[in-house]
Amino acid sequence: MDGIELRTTDVPKGERFAWWHELVTRDLAPTHQVTEHRGDFRASAAAWRLGPVTASAFSCPTLRSVRTPELIRRSDPELWELGYVVAGSMSMDQDRNWTQVHAGDLLLYDTSRPLTSHVLTDRSRVVILHLPKSTVPLPAQALRRLLSRRLPADGAGALLAGLLRQLTEARWSALEAEHLGSAAVQLACAFLGGMADREGLLASETRQTVLLHEAKAFIRANLTEPHLSPQTIADAQCISVSYLHHLFREEKRSVSAFIRELRLDRCRTDLARVGLAKHPVGAIGTRWGFADATTFSRAFKTAYGLPPGEYRRLAGARPSPDDRLQDA
């Protein structure tokens, strides 16, 4: 699956639950499933490849799923699963933590540990971000303390929830999907790290990593703001500007350089998009926070060796009469 919604109603009624079970086993992780709707199981599923990660959306009636140690030994993708409940309610029991979550909540679980989950209401819908454990630079012990708990979608979690919700409502190009995946990982790390930090689960060096992820997530979320600066970023993170620069020292680049690189990368992507070919080069630079066309052109040429207009010509973008910049 890749952004295409599959529905059990597309197969014969008596085969629907078996089809669903096979789909979940193949695309997620093997579980034992039981439902009172086995005779006519009405559900749907979709998935998206987002650069370093994937995301899935599932909608189904009441259902009980169990992942046992035997099933884990058989197949374990080694993922942190971060779910956002779009509609309905569900419960989960993992690592002796039981919780019930509702629409608007986030939830973390681990494919490497036994769990039992229940979809409690018909037409429940959840979007899941599948995070390979290698992409999350946080101690596993700290994250396990967050398993199977109701995680409020605030702060970086609100940004992450918004992104996951939008996945079910829009279509993305391959280039956009790559950027969205990177942003999703940053937001997820910032959110989970912030939760762990607030509960005193992180060592000081890990806390710095969390703050860096939070700062990067804030930058990505506010990249179009022309007044984005080290001061506004530090204020949002409740740290000093000097400490913000200290966090970026390990990056071998300054805060301003990181912002500029992201903006230029977004501009380069837009310049190659056929759908934006009729929009002035300067408008694309302004959209991503550059103060004026001259500043944007100079920065682009310094970074990529040719002016943005020439880059667009070589990329082969051609005007499309139906495109609007604000719809990009």
C-alpha cells in the first residue's frame, strides 16, 4: 500500500476478516485477532512511505488483538509504534500498563514486547507512525516508561498529531513525502523526548539531544516565518540563545545555517515542481522565509552554483494553468 485505501468490502463477505488479518500481519506485525464481526468485517487500511519511515491508517469495528512472545519470536520489525486516535476509542495493555485512549490522544507501543489491545467502538480510526528504533536517539528504558499510556497531543505532540491527521486527507509527491518523513521523525523524537524529560527519565546528555530535536522541530514547523531567528527559537524552548548555539555546536553548523539550508532545500524542491512553474522565483523564496528576491537568489547560487531561475530551467519545470502557490 502507498496512500491507497483498501477496503474489506472489496472482497466477498465471508473472506473479509481473513483478508484483513493477512493484511495486518504482512504490513505491521503478526497478532492473534478476535472480533464479533467476523461474518461481515467492514474495515479499511492505507499506508504511506515517508522517506525514513512509514505511516498507516486503519479503520475498523470492535476488535481484540494479542501479540504473544511466540509471535514476537516469529517476526519482529523492531519498531516504536506511535499512534494518533482520529476517531473512536481503544485500550491497550503492555508492560503492565493499561490505558484507554480516545479521539485526539497519542499512544506509544513496542513491537518487541507482548501486548493486548481492544478497539472499543465501531468505526474507530487510528493513524500509526512506524518508527524504526534506530531512528529514535532516546534510551529504550525511558521510552518503555511511556508505553501504553495516554499521551496528550500538546506541544510537539500537537504538531505531530496535525501532520498524521493530514496524511489521511491529502496526497503527496515523492519529494514532499521525503520531507514529511524527516519532519515526522523530528517531531516524534521531540515529543517523546519532552515527555520523558518532564518525568525525569533522561540523563543530562540525553536531555540535550531532546532539546536539539525540539528546536529542530520548531524550526521545521515555522520555516515560512521570515522573522524566525535564534532568539525566537530559544524563547519557544525556554532556553538561552547561548545554550541554543551550544546544542547546535555538535551539528558542526550554526542555527542560522541550519535554517538557511532547510529553506534552500524547500525552495529547490518547489523550483523543480511543474505545478509551481508559473510562479515567480522570488515568490518561492519569499514563501520559505527569505526577506527578498535578491537575498534568496544570492543564497541559492552560493549553495547550488547557479541562480534559482537557471536551476528551474534545467529541472525542466513548465507552467501549469491550474496551479496556485498556496495549494502547494
